[in-house]
Amino acid sequence: MLVIISDLHLGDGTCGKSISPSAFHLFGGRLRELAYQASWRQDNTYRPIESIDLVLLGDILDPQHSTLWLDTQPGDPDYTRPWTDFRAPKYAEKLLEVTRGILKHNAEGLGVFRDIAEDNMVYVQPALQGKPDFVSSERVYPVVHIHYMVGNHDWHYHLPGPAFDKIREEIIEALGLSNPVDNFPWELEELEPLEELFATYQAYGRHGDLYDKFNYDALRGRNSATLGDVFAMEMLNRYPLEVDKQFGNELSPALVSSLRKLTNIRPALATPLWISGQIKQHARNHAMETQLKKIWDDMGQQFLGLDFVRQADRAFQFDAVDALELVLNISKRTSFKRINDVVVWVRQKMWGGQISYTKYALEEPVFQKGAARFVAYGHTHHHEVVPLDSDGIPPTTAYQIYMNAGSWHSYYTLTAKNPKDQKFVPYQILSYLVFYRDDQRGGRHFEAWSGAFA
């Protein structure tokens, strides 16, 4: 049995909100139930499965969203950000500090993963004459292997070298991972046993950031930061700090707290709408609203002036830098609220207004060659199951499907009705994909589940 989850975005508590530990306990119970159901075979007999592979398909830990990176400024001799030279000693030191903060802040939830890997949580009843023996006190523990792949928020764990091996070693210990200490792959082809594992399920998986020009730079490759990293760090992470620094006790604690949730806003370009709504709700007077708006505007201009941002601007084409310039410059000249029309236009221009990555699955070589029945991505946070092709002969068994693992995350999502009203709905999401082989689960091939709770 192969289980895939993605996009947990576990932070260190300095930015945003991680999903609650209850989600991990819920998943542990669901994994135990899945193991029991998988032990029922196609001939209607019960034989306990021997192993489970759990693949973490990227953006699991989120060192990107941490204010710990912001203790140095441009021009300082030890200036360190995710986009500075990772070979400098301070880089690995800072990443280790942030990583330890994440592991500590999420210790209860990640402890569930470790218990799963150590055969303490997932078990099934023994078999007795082809049926589960519920009378016996014995338990059968399938061997569980947990594999970590990186995405665009945890690509830092893909970096080579002994200093990063040490960081990976601590993650392996905390989560109970099966990865070698020197390899948290971005692509399946980077870790042969993992590639072979997917092949046994006729599946292929990747995080999906490869197809997001804001969060992956094809020229720089995956061992490099992107414009999305800089925007997250210098705008979303930094804004609450600047507000608190300049106004301190003058602000409502509720306002400061709400601004720390910027990383939970969806879509990310709707961040100005969230800020505007929170200011209107919590600021004491109109003058304060104007001052808080000015902080955002000033930061936006500083962001656009960063060397990394300027270097990312491609000549003679509308790229991600141009999109951000448009959003931030128009924001500077008008209210937060009016920016919504621009946000919608930019999303249409840069990403075609689409959330689904179906078109990319159709372009995967493994799909076109018929080498994989299932193509699984993460990244979009949009859980979906999309049939790609079939032989057209009912009841068909020859088909290919694209799936997205969705997310485990806390969200404040912009409402569809009148987005300019700056209304958001908070909730948590938990989703996962399951693949079976041989005669597991009565011959079933896959399951895809997603749930929301608030």
C-alpha cells in the first residue's frame, strides 16, 4: 500500500498557523483503518499486509515562513536569506536554527509520524482461516517506510553537503524517515529505490512546483530560491514585524495577531485584501489605517529594489517580476481594496486562471508512453481526481488518472461572493491519496480522500 500526502507547511510558529496535532492523530487512525481494509484480498480472504510506504510529496516542513531569517539586513557582513550563497557557513546555521524551531513547534504531530514508522501505531488483527481474528490479543504490525521529497517551500533540504546532511539527519530522526541522510529528492529519478517503488504501483509523482514560474526558476534549478521565496520573506513574513516595530502598543493585539496569519491566505496575491480587512476591523482610526498602508507600500518598493528581484526580471516579456510590480505599484497609488481587480487579472495572465495541473500531467512522458496509470502532484493545494485516458471499453481496467494530494493546512480563504468585500473563511484541510497493488483492498486500485474541518 502506497500513501501520499503533501503540503503540510509546518512552521516554527513565528509566521502563520500550522495544522493542529489532531490532524496527525486523525490520520494515524485512518492509516490503521486503511491497513485493515487493504488486508482483505480479491478472493474475499483476509491476509494482513506486510508493508506500507508513506510518501511526503513536498512542502512538509516550511523553513521559508519564519521570521528567524530576518535578523540581518542587506549590507550586513553576515546577511543571510534563502537566496544568499548556501555555501556560506551562516546559511546552514540559520537553516538548522529554523528547522529545529519547526520540529519543536510541531513535536506532537510529527511524533505521530515517528510512531507510525516505529511500528507503534499501525496494526491489524491476525488472520484465522482467512478471516480477521478479533478474539486474539495479538497484533500484526506492517513495516512502514516514510519517504521525504522536497517542494518549493522545503527545497533547502535538497542542498548538498555535510552541513545539510546534519540537518537532514535531525529531520530523519524526528519523523522516522527512511531517506538516506544525503538525499531528500525533488524528483523520483534522484532516488532509485523510490522511483522503483512508484513503478510497482504504476504511478509517478512529483511536487508540481516545476510548473509554477513564480516558485521555480528553470534557469537556476531547484537548489535555488525563487521570486516566491523573496516575496514570502520580505513581504509576508516581515510586514507584521515592521508594523509592531513602528507602532508597538498603539495597535490592537488582535490586529497584530491577524497580520501574522498572512502566510495562510489563499490566494497569496489576495494578501493586501486581508490586510485591508483586518485594518478596517481592528484599527482605531482612519489615520492609523493610512499609516499601516504606507508600511506595506514602502516595503513593496524595497522588495522591488532587491538585487535578486531585479536580476529575476526578464527583458521583453511579462514575467513574475512584472506582475508583482503591477500589483505593488497600483497598491501604492490606491486602496488595498481596489487591488482585487488587478489580482484577478494577474492570476489570469500568469497562470491562466487555472488551479488544476491536469494539462501538465498530460504532458508527462510516463503518461504519454503509458508507463504510469497514475500521475500524482501536490503544490496547488487543490485536491482532485481527473481521468486522463481510458480504452473506452466498459467496464474498463485500462485507464490513466491525474491526482493531486491536496494539503494539510490551515486556511483563511477569500470568499467567492464579492471578493472586494474582503471576507475570508477559516478552516483546516486534510487530504491523502492511496494506491494498492496485487490483490490488496479486494483488488481496488486507488482511493483519494479530502476533508475539511473548522
